Amino acid sequence: MVEKDPRVRFAPSPTGMLHIGGARTAIYNWAFARTMGGTFVLRIEDTDPTRSTEENTQIILRALRWLGLDWDEGPEVGGACGPYFQTQRTETYQAALDKMKASGRAYPCFCTKDELDAKRAKAEAEEGGYAGYDGTCRCLSAEEAQARIEAGEPHVWRLKVPADHGPIEFDDAVYGHMSFPADVMDDMIIQRTDGTFTYNFAVVCDDANMGITHVIRGDDHLSNTPRQILIYEACGFTVPTFAHLPMILGPDGHKLSKRHGATSVEEYRDRGYLPEAMVNFLALIGWSLDGETTIIPEDVLCQSFTLDRINRKDGVFDETKLEWMNGVYIREMDADAWVEAATPWLAQAYVDGVQAPAGAHIVPTPSKEEQAETARQAHAPGEGVVAERWQKALAHVADNPELFRAIFPLISERLVRFDEIPAKLAYFFWGPNVQLDEKSVQKVLLKEGAQADRALHLCREVLSSIEGDWDEDAAMEACKAKGEAVGLKPKQLFQPLRVAVTGNMVSPPLFESIKLMSMDDVMARIDGTLSAVFGGSLDD
Ligand code: GLU
């Protein structure tokens, strides 16, 4: 049973990008808060001075916003339990420590690093090995400790784990009942010699002071939990419910890492995945609605997320499934939303199109690897494009909304990522500079007996006679009829026309594409192809 108004938090350390695993943790916290009518707190754990940066904090906030995970309390929105940056909460940690000192639950330790290292080395060489701090300073009298502090002797503060503490037990919402022997927990440091507080102590103070009721986090923190429970107890704080999330594995069964490719949310954004698809996909790595539903829009997720449906087994990050899901979300978009979301990639298609070398050219067919590389380069669209040209391209998209809206149904059926857009759509902007794919030229235009040049002439004649408003089907029928009269089958007509207009034998629908171009443009493409491939027209 979940009590009323749960408070949960996502507590990233701003030491890098927002990773896939962190994003999933954030999604679960957010969806849980939304489902339960609770509060989602964002806390920045920026206590590592060497690795935490303001820039990384901004990157994480941006990624969370892009995913649509709005927080109720935290940076930029504030809240009653702020500040929401650990570096600004030192006083609260000091206050908690002072209480522990007063109740005798913490003691100063004057053992030097050298002494501790020597003890550790000795213990490790002996049977049984090192079992943590040996408690030398635990037994100092209060007077002696105070005198040494006043004499300015450097010291840390340690938690005094009660000698008779039984096993540390808790019911994890995912893993069930957990029990850890307390006698293997040494008296951990809570405040260092330089006055800074240790990670476990700060997390507990923050969670308690922020009224967090459910700690939902990666199971890499599971080993911290018994230690944190000891701190809750020592401070007299209420222990929250813990839910530890299983790992995310790559397709090879190893923990997801850079070796598997992109691992940060922004990399997926830059490859043209939709935030809605990312959230849906990540939510399902380790959680299920009913064991079978795969498309779970945000509103459903935010009404149905429960901790008891989190899987104990590690989840697998399957990018093929993500691509499929992204395609589903793309097809559900309306054309306006698509143009808006795809604008950078549409602008890139425009840039690539207008930059095509002058005149019709036969260009080598890219290998699969080269195609993947092109898509990778389309990663952060606009990068490397001179600012002015890029602005023009963006303006072109903005100024021609009908064109781009009309293009959407031509490619939405097969599109799985937006970074495919530049390669798929650059042809719209070539004008006469048609880039003829070499393989398509060989297989379609130069195939023995194809009579492609005749077919192109024939189509040119029919299309050039079209006036005013015209209809794709009627134009196609007219070409077909002409072709039939001279013994050319539809395929013999339209495949060459497709290559001449789009540069490739595989393309979005041909006549729909033609319809979106000016007839002069189409004529110029046919003429360019005829001269580049056949060295002139039939009449020469
Ligand atoms: N700051 C920790 C991390 O980024 C999370 C701590 C927690 O969730 O308890 O891994």
C-alpha cells in the first residue's frame, strides 16, 4: 500500500550527460509521482568538485525537459524544500551531524591516513582480511576527544554503529525482503577532515529533509542502502521505501556502455528519435503495463505506473525495437507537428540539395557503412554548415510549410529516424543538378534492352503537355497509354523516370513527388539525365 502524496526524487550527479540508465530512473520517478498524485523532486548532487560542472547540470536539465519530464520542485522551479543543489545544503548536513554528536551517535576519529593504511595492510595480510575501521577512536573518552579537537588535531566524524545492532532489514519494492548483517558495517566517515560531508550522509539528510517517501534508483546503489539505513536510524529520520531498479544491458548481455554506441539521451535526440518514443521505450526496459502492450503514451504511463510491475531481471536495450517504436510515433504525428519536430533535418536536406554539384552527375552508390556514416553526420543537423546558409535553410523550411507538410505523407510510412531525412529528401532541392545513383543508372537506365532513353522522352512529352492543375493518376495513365502504344510497359516507363527525377530507383512515391516540383524542374531533371547518361537526346 502506498501512502498518500508520495514524494520521490531524481538525484543526478552532474558529471556528464544524462545517460540512458539515469533517464529511465527519472522516468520511473516521474511516472510514479504522476500516477500517485505525488511530487517529483529534482535534486542536483554536485558535491564532486572535480567532476560536477554547471554546464553538465544544464545538459541534464535540457535532456529532462526534452524528454518532457517536468519536475515539481528543484532547480529553476524552486520549492519549499530547497535549495536543490547539494553544494548549497551544507548547513543542513552540519545540523544533522550536530544532533548526532549530541545524542552520541557520532564520534571524532583522529587516526591518520598513514595509520589507517598500515592497519589495513596488516589486516589484509592476516587471515580474515580487512573488516573495516577497527574502532580505535570509538572508545576515547568525551574529555579526551574534546581536548584533542580543541588542540586542533585533524579529525573526521564517524557514525557510531550500535554494537548490538541486528541485521539491517528492509523490504525493497522491487527485490523484496533484504537483510544485511550490521556487524560487517564499520563506523563509516560522515564528515571528512576538511569539513566536507560524505556522499551517503548527504543523500540521507537530503532525502529526509525533503520528505522523500520512496527512493527509486538504480541497483548500483543497493550496497549503499544498508549504510544509509544506519544513518537514518542514527539521525532519527523515517526510513523511506526503497525501490532498486535492475540494470540495463546491451544486446550482448553486458551492462550498457559506450561500447554499445550512443548512451546519452542527447545522442538519441540528435539522431532523430522522438522524446515520446524514448520515454515509452525506456519505460518498458524493466517495467510493463500488462506484459504485452508496447505502445504506451505518456498519459497512460502517468496513470498506470506502479512499482510492483518493475521487473527484477535486468532489461535489454534493443535499438531495433526503439527504431520500430519511433516509426510508430512518427506515423501518429500530424504533418504540422512533424515539420516542427523535423525542421533541423529538413533544413539539412535543403542544404544538401542546393549544394549538389552543378549539372546531372552519376555518383557512386554508397555502401551500407557509408549510408550509416551519412546518417551519423546528420547527427547534429546544421553542424559544420556556415551560419548564414543554415539560417537560410531554416527560413526556407519556415517559409514553405505547405511543401514540407505535403512531403510528410510521402516518407512517413518508412521513416524510423529523422537523421534519415537529409539523404531521403535532398532530391527535392536539386533542381537540374540531379545526382544519379550509379547502381540505379546501371540497373535501370543502362540495362540491356531497357530502352530507358525512349521511356524518358516519352514521359517528358506527356508531362510537358500537362497544363494547369493536374492529377497524379491522370498523368500516370496518360504516360501508360502512350507507352503501351509503342510497346513500353509501365515499369519500363516509370523506373527510368524515377531515377531521372529522384536520382534513385528506390524513392518516395514518384508522381506525388513530381506534383510537388515545378514542371520546369522535372523537365530539367529529365534533360540532365538524358545528357549525363545517354550523351544527348534521341534526336541528336
Ligand atoms: N547521485 C547519484 C547518482 O547519480 C544518485 C543517488 C541516489 O539516487 O541515491 O548515481
